[in-house]
Amino acid sequence: NAGVTQTPKFQVLKTGQSMTLQCAQDMNHNSMYWYRQDPGMGLRLIYYSASEGTTDKGEVPNGYNVSRLNKREFSLRLESAAPSQTSVYFCASRTGTGANVLTFGAGSRLTVL
Amino acid sequence: EDKVVQSPLSLVVHEGDTVTLNCSYEVTNFRSLLWYKQEKKAPTFLFMLTSSGIEKKSGRLSSILDKKELFSILNITATQTGDSAVYLCAAKTEQGAQKLVFGQGTRLTINP
């Protein structure tokens, strides 16, 4: 099993450019999440999708949009990138039952110049 | 505002030492406290604590939760260089949405 797969792993953008981070999980998990990690700030929730067809804002949603394309895929879009969005982005998923522990992807490092 | 605070932020010890990492939390609708280890890439799950006073143990790592004082500790005994990582704690809130509020992390460095 691949678990949670994120693409791309690295990306450099200029201010104002747009891009989409892709995330797919093969564990049949119901819920998916996007976090960003900045030095000294821990992981902060951007958006989440509790189940297919639903999305909700997290702690820091401004400047981002998401799409839960199907049960496997949850994408994060930056419409007009800003230097403040330079960060490492993690996608995660969980089952919704049982131990309910998040499984994380390997992360995507985004730099906005 | 929900908040999770870890201390220390950084810790350097010698191999074989015992370390204690701290995590305090103030969150609404608290459900459980989780510990993750983050090496180069993705955080990996260590423990989930739901009940006060019950120690969870895995090899040289152990953790306990105090729901009265709102904190948790992670102990690592006989540390090894492979324990070097950032350790994250997170409070799980809201049974339905299951959101995690993370602390800043403790960067642990084990020197040989």
C-alpha cells in the first residue's frame, strides 16, 4: 500500500501564480486533511473533508481552495500565491472509525518568491 | 482559542540519557492527546491517550495524560541517535470533525 501520496514534492512559484497540490490515499479512508507546517508554528489545519462531497475550513483557510474529487483524492489550490504561503504542506487521512489516527503524506515543500 | 504548547522547543542530549518532553493543552471539547514523531518527512504516530493516569508504553517510549492538569509527557529512556526527530503532540477535538490542534514540536537531538 502506498498510503497517502502527495505531488509535487517540491515547487517554486512566483507571486501571483497559481498551482494545485494533489493528494491521494489508497486506504479507503473517509476523512482527508490539508495542513501546513511552518518553523515554530507546528502543523496548522487549512481545510478538511470529513467525507466525500464535504469540505470545511480549518484554522488558516485564507488564500486556499480545496476539492474532494472522490473518496481517494483531495486537492489544495492556491489561486494567487503569496510569499506568506511558503511552507511545507501535508495531506493526511483517517478512517473515521476505530483508532482514528491520522496517516500523513510525505509533504510538499512550496516556495513563493 | 484552542492551544497546545510543547516544551522544551529544542533539546540536545547524549546517547543513553533519559528525556521527558512536555505538552500542555487548552482546547474545547477535548477528546484525546496524540504524540507523533517526525523525522525527515511525514509525522508518524506514536501514542493516543484518552484516559488520565494510564501509561502507554512502546519499547523505550512511554506517555501519560493528566486531564485534570491538562498536560501530557513523553518519556524516552536509554536514548539512541535514531530517536533524533521532532516530536509533535496534538489534541483531538470535536468528535464529529475530529480536528487535531498541534503544538509547535520539540526538536530532540541525540549526540553519540
